[in-house]
Amino acid sequence: MFVRIVKMGFYKQNIDIFLENFEANKAKIRAFKGCNFLELYRDKNDSCIFFTYSYWETEADLENYRQSEIFKNVWSITKPLFSIRPEAWSVDKIASLE
């Protein structure tokens, strides 16, 4: 399993559109084969910056999601809302304490 972290910055006037789109699609994303976890975070210092954290079984599962109609539909709405180029990282979780 690995973690996918995506940083996104939005124009202030587009934040509600992004949040509505995320709300409408989060359950579909989380239910996608190989997705074990999904969270959305908002930066404490810049309210226009958001992060998604998702846990995936395999890189192939993430790639299948990225080629899916769900992703294409979400991305077609999200992409024009950006104020900065999104950044993404795929990382292996080393430790987790709860």
C-alpha cells in the first residue's frame, strides 16, 4: 500500500465549486477498486490551498483510477479552478501511530 498526496491551490471564488464537486464524488473515489482511504485537508495559513491524501493498494490501482470516467469527470471540473499548478507525490508509509 502507498499514499498519494496531492496539493491544489484554487482561486478564492472557485473554492465552493471545488468543495461541491469533491462532496459529490468522494464516495465514488473512495469506493474505487484499490482505494482504502481518502481525506481532504485545508491549509491553516492559506485557505485556498487543499491537500488530498489517499491510500492505494497498488500503483496499478491508482493508474486505473486516473484512467477512469470518475477521475476524468472530477478533473474536468477541478482543473479550470486552479490558481497554481497542482503537485502530487506517491509515498510509502513507513510508520503510523494512533
